[in-house]
Amino acid sequence: MNHPAPSDAGAPALGPDELDELDTLLDDLRTRGEEIPQWEFCDGFLAALACTRRSIAPAEYLPMLLGDGEALEVAEGEPLPLLPAFTDAAQQARFIELWMRRWNEVVRQLDAEVKSLDEDEAYAPEAMDMRGAVASLPEQERAELEGQEVPSFGQVWALGFMFAVENWPDEWATPRDKEAAQWLDDALERIVALTEDDTGKPEVCMYSEDGAPSTSKARVEAFGEAIWAVYDLRQLWKSMGPRVETLRKPPEPGRNDPCWCGSGKKFKKCHGA
């Protein structure tokens, strides 16, 4: 279902310093490409790829995330050509290294049997409470951001997830099996719900324990439901396997029709004999 893990599959999860490095790296990429997303968006995109029915190679998905959307022509075993957003091959290689470490972590988490999202092995999206972060800023800095739209908790992550779903519609097509189709729809609905704004009463702060309330309790519950939805999607496509293309056989000519080979004989006297 998913592209094979690289040789560093046992590498440790990304730590705070490496996550900061990714943010800095993406900031640099943004100086050469205005549409380079935030890491939270990238993390949602990555989670969707880990759940996608077909194995999608980096040569196909990286240009969609960080380039012009056109898949790269890369022979098997050959390195990826340099994407325009990266300043050099070393920077691109570092991004891919960090990306794959996060990929392996997400796959390990989604394939682990967990009963609670509080468990250490549970999947934890890289989602930030931006509203809580803004509320924690000094008054002068908050004033500078006044009037700007600040996303809700989990919203950017969910948008990244659905970006992948929308760009590979064939791999997310509704299964013929009714139970599987309902499973897919229910899971995607829970993620789509996070793409909407949190309009509930702010009651908790996900940014810091003692921060000003910035997120509704309903939003926190919806975030948890979205995480379980990712587990469901991963298991759904693993159980169903890759799509099987239907081979369409061209209709045979009637027995009295001219034979398709061009002999001039009737089909029944030629290849239909």
C-alpha cells in the first residue's frame, strides 16, 4: 500500500530541534515559492499519504506539495532531481531525510494497537494551537496581529490531509462494498469537520496549560475523533489492498460481420471459425 520505508526505519522520532529545523527550512523555501505550506499542513498531507490506497512515490507527491504539481520522471533507483524551491541538493536531501523519519514514525503509530490516544505509541498530529500561541504573546505583538485570520486548532493539519485526498481522487474513490464505503465516508467526514472554523466558546488552551482559553471543548473532541479516523482509513485501505483495474475486452464482431483481420471473409469463416 505505501512506499517502502528507507534504511533508517528505526531512526528516532523527530525532536523539537528537528521540528524547528523543518519550520526554518520551509521558511527558506517560501522565499522562492510563495505557496510552500506550513509544516502542520505538510504533516496532514503526509498522514493522508500513509493512508492512501496506492503507494505514491516521492517523485509524484513532493512536486504536488512543494512544486508545480507535475510528477517528476525518475527511473527506478535514481535520485530525485532538484525541485526549484530548494537551494541545492543538500537542502532537498535534508528535507527528505526528516520527512522520511516522520513518515516512519507515523506508520509505526498507525499500525500499533492502541486503546487510548494518551498512550505513548498513539498517533499525534503536528497540530498547533495558533490562537493560543497568539493569546500568549505580549500585548504589543498581539496588537500587530490584530485583524489577521488565525486558524483554529487542527485546521491546517486537516486541510493538508484533504489536499492529498482531493489530488488523488482515484485512490480515495468510494469502494463498492457498502460497509467499506460507509466506513470511508464516516472517517473522512470527521477529518473534514476539522477544516471548518472553531466557532465554539473558548474553554481550553492547547498551547500551554496556563494559557488563555482559545479552543472549545467540542473542538478538542473533534480533533480526537479525527485522529481515530486516520486509524480507520489506514486499516480500511490495508484490508482492501490496491485497486484492481478492470480489463475491458472489446466486443467481438457478429458471425456474419467482416472479420477484424481484414481478410475480407466473414468472421464465422475466418477467426470466428
